[in-house]
Amino acid sequence: MKICQVEKPLVATNRIPGLEHRHLQVVRDGRSMAVAVDAVGCTPGDWVICVGSSAAREAAGHKDYPSDLTIVGIIDHWEGEE
């Protein structure tokens, strides 16, 4: 699991089947940015818990889901590293 901060939503209107009803978020993990499936309904600025690999696919809804990073929780209080 990783702690990341949500930067902004990502809008992609042309997607593969199965991905069309999932919200995507750009998240920052330290200095790098990634796209994560939002399974919990977070907003920009939220600190979140992300899972990767097969756990990301399961958390997104199915083991065959095409995700390698999924947001699984919103952290109530976290002071990020400045």
C-alpha cells in the first residue's frame, strides 16, 4: 500500500470496455505522478491509501479489471512531507 495525495481528476472519454464507469484521479507519490482508479470518491487535495498489482484489480471490482493502482481509502488526517 502507498500513501498518495490526489492532484486532480483525469477525464478520458474514449476508454476500453469495462473501464467506462470508473472515475480516475491523478495522484502524487512523492515526486512521481500516476493515474489511479477511484473506488471511494475522493477529491483533489485528499490524502489516500492506494493499492497496486492484483490487489488494485480486486479493489476496482474484479480480478480481470485493467488497473495497476486503485484508491481504497481516504485518510482522515495526514500531514504530508513538505
